[in-house]
Amino acid sequence: MGSEPRPVRAAIDIGSNTIHLVVARCWPDHLDILADELDLTRLGESVNVSGAISEEKTQQALLVIAHYVALARRLGAETILLIATEAIRRASNRENFLQRIEQQTSLPVALISGEAEAVLTFYGATYELYSGGHAPLDLGVVDLGGGSTELVTAHDGQITWRISLPIGSGWLLDRYLPSDPPTHQERAGARAFLQDYLRNLAIPFYPPVLVATGGSANSLWLLAERAFGLTAAQTQRSLSADELAQCEGLLAALSASEIAERYGQPYKRARILPAGVLILRAVLARLGLDQLLISPHGIREGALLAYERHGPAWLSEIEKQGTIGNQGQARRADEQTQGESFLAYGRRLLTERLEKMLSWRRLLLKEPDEEAIHKMRVASRRLRAALDAYRGYLEPSAFKKLYRRIKKTAALLGAVRDSDVMLLGLRALLSDANADERPALLWLLAVLEEQRSQQISVLEEHLRELDAETLRSQLAACFVVEEEC
């Protein structure tokens, strides 16, 4: 690297899950990292709920950023870059939030696009591979963040395609995985959503090697190392498809507090990992690969390298690369799925799931048999899960009206289904019961059959009142904010 003194610079990434600091001595193609710290502030949590960064989260962020700026200055940083990403891009009060940071630190905050985020992530995640001469000719990078996922492909160090998807580990957790640990049904719903969404993603080139970066990717590697004892040969940081499946099984069996206690993970990070592993498994399957390389570096290191290469104009140069792409194949964030925007895909997904539920409604009004009840219950719950996923993007008043109807429908179907399951079990017991047991079981059977009869009457009345055109109109009204998003 030469013996000449190199400038010390710092980058602070203000993301959906974390606020992350890196301080380093900088070369155009190399970094000597002096400090690497993060705080799981989870700004995206409040954005997912209300669309804005709450005052509590704002205060937490200001304290963390002030601490990191002071640390960077103590280490001699002559330049401090502040970068805001997905959660802040989506926040309705982003201008006020950024202004408060700038007032406190006297430093500008760069609110970067998803495209620039993807480019910077690629530079950060791969610089050690390229500087060490170990990079394959063709590779891909996936950066799993809290509010978005960046996907980049490259040939001989040049980006050929990149995309920023508005789906991250915090986003998936808040919308699909409320339980701790997530239930089988919750994970199945999240997995189905990811498979449906990624299936429609137009990927021009499938890289033979995929590098994963981001807090969840690195935490999953540490979890696998501690839980499954990765061998010395695996210290290059990689995870196979089987090891990711093992991680998912472990995270489905143990609560976040148990994961934190047993395997040395911060509780907040352990809470997010079930979503992270589902996204990484879905991406790996979509690309037809069976292994991930894990990089501890990402957007912060990419920003430091870009500054060293381009100087104060670093961001405008990166934005150009994000807009044009090195071979003209870069895609805007609103072109993820065969020309569909994220909201257009959501409209199609919700419409399909609503029509599926309504098709079972028609059958049930003709003949309320057990199988149709079960199928409509599944359809209503899948529709509700999709509504949960898009809650923050839909018109609030219309959303609430539709959501109440679907929630009530699912609850009434669930009550009948639960009675059916209990009756099935009770009849099995009755067939094996002796003479002394039968009277009590017959009495209980009669009570449950009467209860089910009442539930069916309530359900049929509700289904007759559940007008299909009204539901379709309510769904359409949810998307009046599409152009703003």
C-alpha cells in the first residue's frame, strides 16, 4: 500500500435496522479499518407501523449518531459521511428527521437512492475479493437490509445490473412474523410471499457466485458457527443452502431471548433473524445456487472507497452509475418485477387473493361443507397476511374498512373450523370408548354439534352480507396513493 500517510475518514449508515459506523484509513481500493460499531435502533419499525419515524426513535438515533461522530473525530477522521437509506426514504417526516441530525452534528446527511445504495454495497462487499485477486469473473451481491434488499450482478469488476427491492428483514418481520418464535403458518405465509414476488423478478444474468452482506447475513454466519460448529475450512465465511435451512429450523424452535442467551446474539438482532434467513433462502433458491459467501463489509465501506476515488463529488458519480448502469442494464426501483412497480405487484397479489377468497364464498353459500370452510379460511388468512404486508403503502381509511371485514371473515371461519377439528377428535374417541365413557362423550358431542350449528348460521349470514363488489371497490380505494409511493 505504500508508506505515505493516508487520510482517516468515517461513514455512518443510518438504516432501517441499524445505525452503523466505520472509521478507516483510506485508499481508492483498500481500507484499513480502525473502528466498526453498530446500534440496533430499528428506525424502520416505527415507519412500518405509522409511516413516520417516532419521536422516541428520533431521540435514540440522535444519541447514537452524536456518539459515533465524537468517536470518529477522536480517531482523527477528517471527513465524516452520513448516509440515510430505505427507512428514511419512506418516512413521511424524513425532512424534519434529517434536519435535526444536521443541526446537531453540523454535517450534511446524504439521503441516497436505492440504486446508489446497491452500487455502494457492491463496492464495499467486494473490495477485498478484488484487491486480493480472488474475485470470480462473474458474481452477484445481495445486501439484506432492514427495509430493502439490494441485488447486483457484475462482470470483471464492472456492474452489469442492479436493483433495489423494498423488502428487508425488518419489513418482513413486522408484516409476517409477529410471533416469537414465528409459527409454522407465519413462516409459510412469508415464504409464499417471497416466492411469488421473486418469481416475477426479471434477472438478466444468473451469477455463479453470490456474496451476501448486511447485519442479518453476518449474524446468521455467526449463529451457524456457534450452533453447528463450522469447520476451519469454512472460515472464509460462507453458508450453504443446508446450513441456512438448519438456521431457519433453529430460529423456528427457539425464542429470540433463547437465541441471544445460547449463541451470543443481541436480542434485537435475534428477533430479526427469522426474517433474514427466509429472505436469503428465497434469493438463493431464485438464483439456483447452493451457497452464499458472507462479507462483513457493505455500504459504509463502499462510501469511503467512493469518496477516495471521486472526492467530494463521490455521491453524484455513484448516482450516475446507479441510473445508467455499466452496460445499460440497470433497473429503476419501480421496475422490479417484469415492468411492475412494488405497488402494482401488491395490487395484483391482493386482487388475486381477494378473488380466491370470493370463489370459496360462492361455494360455501351453496354447500357449507368442511373442506370448503377450511379452504376459505386459508384464503382469508393469506389475504389478511398480504394486507398486513402492504399496510404502510395503502390509503389508511380504505385499508381499515377492508381489513375489518377480512379479519371478521377469517375469525368466523376459524371458529367453525376449530369446532370441526374438535368434533373429529371427539368422534374418534367415541369409537374407542367403553360403556362408562360413552354417555359423557355423547353429551359433549351434542353440545359441540349445537355450537357448530349456531356458528354456521352466523357465518352464512355474514357471507350473504359480504358483497363481492363492495370488497373490490374497497380494495381499489386502498391504492389511491399509488402515484405518491
